[in-house]
Amino acid sequence: MQEGTQRTMIGNAAMIETAVHTRPVRRWSLLGRALRRRCPQCGSKGFFSSWFKMNDHCPTCGIACDREDGHFVGAVGFNTIFSFGALLITLLVGTWITYPHIPVLPMLGATFAVAIVVPMLFWPFSQTLWMAFDLGWRPAADAELDPRYLDGLAG
Ligand SMILES: [Zn+2]
């Protein structure tokens, strides 16, 4: 299958390849929007209804907030990597500052606090960042976007 095409079933067995019109967004725009907790595709603020609740679709461009089954796994992976990185930095900085008399209980308290707080704070950014990476690899097809949004791009 060529890039930029999709296979469509006709009848029971036949398939045709048809062109897919995509809406690529510059990767820096995707990243910048994701880091501001906005829709990576259009930059709208309506991607989330609350800190932890992501909408089904972006209210502006209409793209599905989880584009396919398993989309959530990538965001969880991002959140895990970021959270473990924060834990590592906490342990390294704490050890570096207090060496050689490392206070074990305060260090444990600090790492527990980081392990609980950081994943919650980073959660929405892990969602938008994963979406941005996904859109960088697989730009949104016109079929994924709201026709009114596409009309706005054209006009
Ligand atoms: Zn959008």
C-alpha cells in the first residue's frame, strides 16, 4: 500500500486503494501545542474538560482524542518515562546535596511525593504529547476532522 492511500473494501473481497488527503502540521507546532495542553492538531483549548478528563473529540477540529484502540498506552508510556526521570533526578540531587550523610527518611518522603504528584501533574501533557507524536507520524486525514474546521482552513 502506498503512503497517502487507504484500502477500502468493495463487496466481500475486492479492495481499492484511494487517496487520503491529510492535514500535516509542522512538528514544532504539534510539540508547542502539546506542551501547552492544547489540541496538537488545531491548538484549541478544548481538548480536556478537566485536568484528568479528556474529551472524546476536539471541539474545534473534531479529531478523536484517542485516534485508535491502544492510543492510551503510548500516553501511559510517556508518563512513566517522565515520572521515573523525575524520581531519578530527585534521588541524584538529594544524594548530591546531602552526601555523605544522606537522610533516609526525608529522601524516602521526597521520592514518594514525587512518585505520587508528578504522574498526576504530567498526565494531561502525556496525552497531548503522545497525540503530537502520533500526528507527526500519521498526519490527520480529512475524514478524521470536522468538515466545518476544514471549511475554515479553506476559507
Ligand atoms: Zn483540535
